[in-house]
Amino acid sequence: MRRRSLLYVAPIMPAARGNGLAMRAALFLRALARDHDVTLLVVPVAGDAEPTAFARRHARRIATVSLAGTEDPLWTLCARITDPAARAAAFAAYPRPALCRFATSPCLDAARIAVGAERFDAIHVGRTYLAAYAAPFLAAPARGARPFASIDLDDDEPATHRRLAALHAADGRADDARVETAEADKYERHEAQWLPQFDLCYRCSDLDAAATRARMPSGVVAVAPNAVAIPWLAHRVRNVQRRLLFVGNLSYLPNVDGLRRFVTTMLPAIRAALGDTIVLRVAGSRPTPEVVALAQAQGVQLVANPPAIGMHYRWADVAIVPLVAGGGTRIKLIEALAYAVPVVATPLGAEGLAVTDGVDVRLADAGPAFTDACLSVLADAPVARRLGRAGRQLAIGRYASAAGERAIRDAHVAAWAASTR
């Protein structure tokens, strides 16, 4: 029996480890490759395009598109405006989401050439801002059926950008808040235009799925939770705990903001209560100058672009997620659970995950409550062990790679069958 062919348009090269977006792309590639011969088209608007061993193993063919010289000239003109307020106004007025600025005729043509003349049975798009790249393949062919089409929304982009706007506004950055509010509006229009063209939309949590169903009640929306490979060796809680860990993309604004809040206010309070041996290790990709500056504070270590993260989870006593903005579900939090590292997170930092305060994580608002939650885990090894064991069991039961792949495949099969009735 002929295997079906599928075109997967991704914003980053899928990878089994490292960047959270690359890991989610890998989860979908592995799941879809079980039932399809996959042509992977990487349009690297969000990360690397260098083929990984993982991608080569699961894709029948890999094509990439260079973004050099393909940016919308209107966006380029906006970026050249020197006055900050005028530049913000221009970016706010730009008609499409920022990550759509490469979806120009030269880039779309390059994508079509890279893929070639092959017709596909199915198309999967890795994020909503890449929808335009699927349009030529979604058009009804001269003969035969239109391809089945699915899309992974992952983040709730309108909600995420409204939270970023609120974060900027609270910090007195009115121009940035204006740009993010406009970005949220653009994504709402963009999704209204493109989502009806897909047979199936994936979200990473029940919460986000409900929001999408409210906006497009006639669409098929399925939950594909973020998932990780479960390590064989779990973290062991030490009797004397002194090591805090933050893992994440260190150029992502909510991460940078969360670190700033923690390093400037919460970490000093923890060190004052438990002593100067308390250490915060910050491990992640592409640290901004602000993150590098924060790492100069007493008790802070920076590990930039670590080749592997497992050793850092095994080093840690507590993993922290002190975020007050952002969207989706945090793969790095799930990784910490999988390693049995006790986690302290804000409610938003754990949003969309099936965690329970005091059972498998500690949840607390950023500020004094978050400080107290960290102290309560660091100072009580039995509590830390109980949280770590429960968190690992949750990861094994709900967020292991096999469970994520199964959710993707089951939804794909069901929606495809429904579309052909």
C-alpha cells in the first residue's frame, strides 16, 4: 500500500533537544513520519535551518529557504526610521504580523522551487505565520482531491501579544506596548483569514484549544500537548539544597523580564534567608546584553548556549519559572518535571499544564510569595523529594514523547477520516 505524502512547513529545523520550538517541531515530525513520507520545508523565520540528524532520520527529503533579501520592503522602511515613537507607529501600522514579513513573492517563489512539482496528500504547517507558504499547495489541483491540511498554532498569539503589551505598559514602555497591541490585532485578523482553510488545528493545551474553538466554532481543534523524552536517570534531592536553575531562550522577552524580577528582588531575599551559598544558574540560548549584565550579580551563573541540558537539571535543587507574560506551555518546565527536579512556577508560568500546587509543583505569584515558595522547597528536603517524585510521574503519564505523538496521530487520523465523508 502506498504511503501518503506530506509536506511539513516548519519555522525552524526540528531537533530532539534544545530550543523549545525546535523540540515541538520534532514531536510533530516524528509523529507524522510514522504514517507519511514527509518532505520537510524549513522557512527559518524563528531559528536555525541547518539540517539535524533527527530531521534527516525522519524526513524523506529536506528543503530550506534562505530569507536573505526577501524581507518586505515596507518593513525595511519602517526599521530605518530613527525616531523611536515614529518607528513604533510605523511598525504598529504594518499590516501583517511581524513574522509574516518574509512571506513576499521572492520567498514564496523560492519555497515552491525548493519543494518542486510534487503533489502532496497532506500538508502540515508549523505555525500560523507560515500559512501563506502552504497556499500554493492548498489550491485545488486540476485533477484529484485537495490535500488534507493541518496547522499547529502552539501559542495563542493574540493573547500572548496582549500580555506582552501589558508587560511593556507596566514598565513604562508605551511605544513597545503600542506595537504589541497592534500585533495581537494583526494575529486575530490573520487567523480569521487563514484558519478556515485548514481541516485541523492543533493547540498545546485544553485552555488554548477552548479559546480557538470560541473564535472558530466550525473548525476541528485538537490538543497536542508539549512532550519530552523521559530521562532514564532522575535527579536526586540533596539534604542540603542551595542550587536554583532557570532554563530557557534568553532572548525571549518574558524570560528576560522574569529573570530581571527574580535576580533583582527575589534572589537577594533568598540569599539573605539561607546564606550566600545560594546560587542561581541561568542556562539557555542567545542571552541578551541584559541577561549578561544580570549574570554579574552575586550568586548568579550564566551558561550560554549549552550543548546539552541534562547535566544542569541533575545539578539543580530547584527549577524556577518566574514568568508574568508569554503563552503556550513551557517545554522547559516539563523537562524539569521529567528529571524529578522540584519546580517553583508562577501560575502563568505553568499555565495549560495539569499541575497542582503542593502536589507536583509549587505555584506562587512573582514577588514575595514566589520567594517564600522557593524558601519552603530549598529548606525542606522531604518536601522537595515528594514534589520531584510526583512531578516525574506526571511527566511520564501525560507529557512523555509517546503520549504527545499519539495525540497528534489520533487527531490527524480522525480529522482526515471526517474530511472525506
